[in-house]
Amino acid sequence: MDTSFRDGFQSVFGSRVVTRDFLPALDAAVDAGTRYFEAGGGARFQSLFFYCNESAFDMMDSFREKAGPDADLQTLAGFDPGRVGGRIIFENNPRLSSTAVDDFRERMRQRGFNGTVINRNNGGS
């Protein structure tokens, strides 16, 4: 599984990159033969809504379209409301709740993310 896209999205700058700006890099990776990607989730999921004025779900649709139907995609859903960061997200931000996280997981499955959603806080799901 290539995590370079997801790792890049976790940086302060990377989480705020608009979709149209990174799709050429995805095209190049696909052209080079990469067929396994971990993308989105975590900071990327929130940042698209909060800072980029984009839908994270639309970004994942674009990612799937560019990666192609045969690519194996997974996304990080490591939201843990028991952690300090999770408490801040869930308790102090009305735009994101545990319901949104559940919705995120289901929508990613619908978008062909192979039902593979990692929650690193509980060892996987």
C-alpha cells in the first residue's frame, strides 16, 4: 500500500491542497504502475471542508476516477473521541461529529475504497 499521498496530505500545507492541484501527481503515479493507494482521512477529511471549501467526498470521487476502477484504495479513519484531539474535534466543532465519521466510512465504501478503512487507534476495522 502506497501511503505517500496520505502522508503528504497530513502535513500542514498538504492537508490544504485543493483537489485539482494534486490530481496530476496521481495521474503520474497511475501511469508509473502504482495500483495501491492510501488517501484522505484524518486531517485531509476535515481540511477540505474547513479550509479548501471542497467536499471530501467529491475529492474521493475524483481520486477513484483518476486511479481507475482496478486500483486498491483505502483511507485512514483514525478518529478517536477519547484522545485529546478527538475531544476537541467532537466537542468543540459542531461541523464534525461521530455521526460524520460513520458517514465518512460508509461513503468511502460506496466509492470503491474496498471496504478497507483503517482506524489505527483500535488496531483496524
